[in-house]
Amino acid sequence: MRLHYEKVLTPEGAALARHHFRGPVFDCPYHSHPEVEVLLIRNSHGRFLVGDGLGEFAPGDLFLFGPHLPHLFSNDPADSRGRDWARSDYIQFQPGVFGEPARRGP
């Protein structure tokens, strides 16, 4: 499986890019990008590959991906129940966009 680089387009002046996916199945390739991503599965079920971990996803699952973490979500087309059965919402943003992380200790 070949890893694809995704170019995330953030609207000018915006801190993050917000996206909605609707389709009969999730069909994005195995990919990575330098942005952090928060993904909410709204509908459908299937399998995911994140880094070197495999698993299953279902409606209501929430994922957080760090920068450059490869990921892929897929469905069996036979499970699809219509043209907008696979639905997700996600945001993508540059690391550090909300400031430096809090540090503990002296």
C-alpha cells in the first residue's frame, strides 16, 4: 500500500480547516499530512488503519491524529445503504496553532 501526502487547504486567515465527508463509502487512500486532525464518524462502519494499528470503527467514534500519522478508513461497498451512508466531520490544524503546550515542573 502506497502512502499518499495530503495537502490540507486552510481558508486564508483561519486557524483550522473544517470538513464534512458524505459518500456511499469512505474511499480516501492511506495518507498523512503535517496537520493535527480530529475526526468524528457520524455514520457507517468499517475498518481503519492508523499507523501500524488495525481496528473497526462505528458511528460516534472520535479519533485524534498527530502530525504525519498515516491513516485510512474503509468500508465494504456491500454494506453501503445509500449515497451518503458514510459520513464524518473533521477539523485539521497546524501543531501549535493554539499556543505552546503547558509544561510541568520548575
